[in-house]
Amino acid sequence: MRLPDSVTGSFLVVLGAAAAYGGWILPPVPGQPVGPNVFPLVIGCGLALCGLAIVFGVGRSFEEEEELIPFEDGQAAAPPPQSKLYGMRALLPPALLLFYVAAADRLGFIVTAAIMVYVTSTALGAKWKLALPLAVLSPFAIHLIFGKLLRVPLPAGLLPAPW
Amino acid sequence: MLKTLLDAFALISTWEVIIAMIAASVYGLVIGSLPGLSATMATALLVPVTFYLSPIAAIATIVAASSMAIFSGDIPGALLRIPGTPASAAYADEAYAMTRKGQAELALGAGVWFSAVGGIAGVLSLMILAPPLAEIALSFSTFEYFWLALLGLMCATLVARSSPVKAIAGMFIGLLVACIGIENPGGVPRFTFGLTDLFGGIEPIPALVGVFAVAQVMRAMLTPEPPPLPRRKFGSIMAGQWKLTKLYRWQMTRGNIVGIIIGVLPGAGADMAAWVSYAMSKRFSKEPEKFGTGHVEGLVEAGASNNASIASGWVPSLLFGIPGDTIAAIAIGVLYMKGLNPGPTLFTEKASSMYAIYLMFIIANILMIPLGIAMIRVATYILLAPRSAIMPIIMLCCAVGSFAIGNNMFGVVTVAAFGVIGYVMEANGYPVAAMVLGIVMGTMVEQAFVTSLIKSDGSILPFFERPVAAILAAMAIGALLWPVMVWVWRKVKQPQTAAATSR
């Protein structure tokens, strides 16, 4: 997900300008020169300036390239396949969290959590021999800690916890 | 004074606190030792649990878990050359070189022992520095608070190991996030886009969990699994540590002091302390050529440094609500929740609670020695746990924990969103620590800024009129201009080196 500086910089310019404009149109407090509009205005302008500086490469000389520690003794890890789809895997965790938001109330905590665990585990390369027991057991363990001990109202849904 | 101390003892000698502390210690040791799970993440995932504890027990868990995790990160660093937490990255190579020389016990023992010593030095600094600073802080007006907060934010951008422009941009993003909601000078919905969930603003804790935990799981999706740990038997771990202490007492003291100073600086935490101390150790060593070949000197100094910064990071947090590092940023959230609002009056009104915090830090650092030794011995088994078994559990904890903070699903959405934001920022060289400080301090900065502007009738001059404010302002502006000066210095020097190497 390494994007060129010109892309992230331009995005910041747009974001900053939007924030400044958003602050500008906020209603002021009557009879008061400074209100809720000042701070977003200042920040928006600052952000836009930073974005411009990044587009023009100011401060790039300060960046340190990330050092990858090489493995020794020929245990070099296989180079990850560099396809477009492979990069998309990073989006799996947030997607699963959104799935939790959407499904937890209907399916209940246990079922939703089991699906989340199974998918994450498999995506990280676990065989079903590990992923399946993990998906069955860990939701109950988490429910025991958070639902029973800490009294977080976790949704029951299809399969209520046995306690 | 004595009565306060006794009160503090009474506060911490309850079963709840003792159990919470031991459990959090074990938890911190395990999380810290697993590569890819940082001390900040350990603390962030702990927050939902602290909701259900008494204030002192809640702080006890954070104190214990963070101290232990910083030490525990040394273990995989020494055994696998993969630092368990970023704070151990500075000397992971050195420690691994020692292991290859057959001195794993000495390296890990130095990790435990000098971490504990450093931690206690950090607490002493907290005890000595905080009360006099609280006296000074009582006379602060909004002008001073504004500059102090700005100085804090600027320090955070200065120490980031990245482009200062990107760090400042990260800070602005954080401040912008803090703008969301109706908690602003006019009480109008700001940047809420009509969503009622956003009226209360973005809660810092789910944002932190997202940035530090979800983003880490996202990175794990794309990085190869670390190699398994070769099994080994350890000899005596503490043998020879006292000799090292006597031999390297100056290095140790210097490490402690550097760690304390870096911890107090807002935004700079244990990882920075370790890097600086390791570099200093090499620079001032009598035998710098031994560094990198498995020499314990740098380990002593950096180990003493990173743990010292953990405790001293609480100084600005307790006094001003300005976090000394990302862990303290989380701690501040918990302090507010538990009615221990940071500020100078905390030291007069809740003195026994303050003493309790000191005591807990000391106990945690003493506890670190036996628990740390036990952890080193079982580390081989814990590190056997595959990443595909740990990350799913982390995911569940993120989902449930962020839900538990407000008992609403919007917390989970926040976590997911900030996971993506943190991941993208990190991948493109924008330091997330700067954004985190922006989020945590945003409301405070705005309040100080707007109140000051109202008091001064829109004029900028009063911002510099009070002596302390003027000094803080000069420091904040200096911090802003520092990278520019470094850049100019490099430009001046470059023509000569360029001519010499003729590239």
C-alpha cells in the first residue's frame, strides 16, 4: 500500500481545504469573535500546507527506509506472491470487523465470532485442524471473560452462551 | 506525608489490586514477548477490562502490563533477532549476537535486571519531579497550557523517525479527528455529517485500538510468519548481573537519565529512549569496536533507558494531561474515566492515589525479576504459538473490547476505520504516534487556544506576554524550526562531501 508522496500529499491538501471550508461555514457564537470555526480553520490550513510540502518533496531526506532484518542460515522466507489480490488481504481484518457490526445482532456473538476467527486464522495460513477448534473454542472463552465476568451485554442471537 | 503513604499502602493492599497486578504482569509478559504485539497494543486491549475494576486496580493493570511488556520484548529479540516490541528493536541485533556466542543467559539476564533498575529509576524521577512541577503548574493560565500542549505535539513530530513534514501532517490529522463532535466552544455539531453516532466525537480508546492492534493484524496478513524458536536449556540467568552493574554503573546511570528525559518529552517513548541510549553507549564506549559483535554494554544502557522512560512518561500525563508516550496516552484515558482527572491538583487532592501509583510502579519493577526469569524459561513454549492462532483472538478482543467501551456498535466501526487509517499512514511513512497524540490532546489544545483568544480579544500578543508562556512559546517554535535548521546544515555541508565522493 505504498503510495507515491504526490498522491498522499494531494489527498491531504484536499482534506485540509475541506476541513478549513467546513470550519468556515460553521455558525459563529453570537457576540463572540472566536467560536467553533477557528480551530478547524487553522488546522485545515496547516494540513493543506503540509500536503503541499509533501507533494513537493520537502523533508523527504529525513525519511529512513525501513530496514528488513534478513534471515540467516538460509531460512530465508519465501517471497510473498506480489499480485494485486494479495495486497487486498490486508483489508480482511477491518472487513471482518464491519461484518461483526452487521451480523452480530442477528447471528449472535458466538456464531459471528466463530466465523471471524476461522476466516482470520485460515487467511494467516492455518490448516483446518487448527482453525476449526480455535473457532469453536475461542468465542466461548472470550464470552466467558467479557460476557460473564465483565458483564458486557454481548448479543445472544441464534446461539446463546450456555451460562 | 506518612499518613498519605499509609493510606496509599491501604489502597493497594486489597486482593483486587494484587490479583489485577499479577494477572496484568503475566499478560504483559506474554504479549510483549510475541513478535508483532507491542506494549502499546497490550495496554490498549487492556482498557475495556479496566472499566470493571476500581480506579487503583485499573491503573495497577496498566502500570504492570506496560512495564512487563517493554522488558519482555527483549526475549524474542535475543533469541530470534525479532524484537517483541519496537522498544527492543535498537539492540535486538546485539542481543542475538550474544546468543550466538552462547551468552543468551547473560543477555536476557541483563534485560531483566537493568529493566527493573531502570524502571525504579523512572519511578524515582516521577516522585521527585512531579510535586515541584505541580507547584509551578498551579500558576499556569490557558496561554501556558496552549504553548505546553503545542510544545508536546511538536516534540512528538521531532522525535518521529520520519519526515518532519509528514509527522506534522499526522498531528494535524489527529487534531482534525478531535474536532469531530459537539464538544467545542460553540456546542454546535461539527463534522458530524448528520450522524448521531459522531455527536459524541471519536473516542480516543477505540481509535488507539484500531491504530495499534487492527493495523498490526492487517500487516500480519502480508508479512511472512517469523521462524520458530530453537529449543534451548538456560543456565543461571541472574549470574554475573551484579558484576555487570558495578562494571557499567555509569552507563546504567546515563541510560536511566536519558530514558527519564525522553520519557518526559511528550510523544517520545521507550523505543526512542532505547535508540538514543544505544547510540550514546556506542559513542562514549571505551571499546566501540565490540558493538554489534555481542557486547553487553549497549544492552545495559538501552535496557536501563527504555524502562526508565515508561515511568517518567507519566510525569507530563499526570500533571498536564499531556501524554509522555503512546502508553501514557492510553493511561490518561483511563485516568479520566476513573475520576482521577490529570492536573496539578491531583497531587494535593488525591495525594494517596498518587503515592499508590508510585508504589505500584516500584512493586511492578520488583515483581519483574522473578516473573521475568520464569518468563524467559517458558518463552520457548509460548513462542511456539503460531501467529494464525494469536491474531484471530486479538481480532475478537478488538471487536468485543471496542464494543464494551460504550456498549454500542459504533465503537467497532471506529476500530475498523482507524485500523485502515493507521495501516495506510504507517505504510506511507506518516508516524501514527503523532496522530494519536493529536487525537488525545485535540480537545485540550482547542480549549486552551480558543479561551486564550477570547481572553486576549483576538490579539496574538498576550500569548507571549507572560514569562513562562514566552519561554514555552520559544521552545515550541524552536522545535518547529529545528528540522529546517538541520536541513540547512546538511545543505551547507553537502557540497563538500559531494565534491569528495563525486557522486
